[in-house]
Amino acid sequence: MTVWIYEQGEVLKVFATEEVAQAWLDENDPEGVTFEHDVIGPPARTCTRRTGPPTEAALLSVHFGDLRAP
């Protein structure tokens, strides 16, 4: 699984899909860019009170480490 990341100064946003990232950029920062990053580690556990299959957002578990260029 991959995520799309937007970083502008102190702002960091993580999007589950390229389409969601693009929609946010179109509305909030038309000149901005996102970059694709692999999710590291197993999916996050979902709440036991939830019924039905977990959503993509519920499964998103991101370990960022240091994403900035050296």
C-alpha cells in the first residue's frame, strides 16, 4: 500500500489515494505537489466496535521516519 504526502513548511498531510490528494490540491494548493511513499509495517488494528469490513483509512498505518531529502 502507498500513500501520497504533501509537505509545505510545518504542514504535512497524508492521503490514502492519488485521487484524494489531487482533489485536495486542486482546492487548496493548485501549484502544490504530492509524492508517493510506501506504507511501512502491518495495517493498523481496527476498533472492535466497528461492524463490517475496515475502511482503507482504518487500515492506514504509516511509519514516517525521516521523509525529507538528505
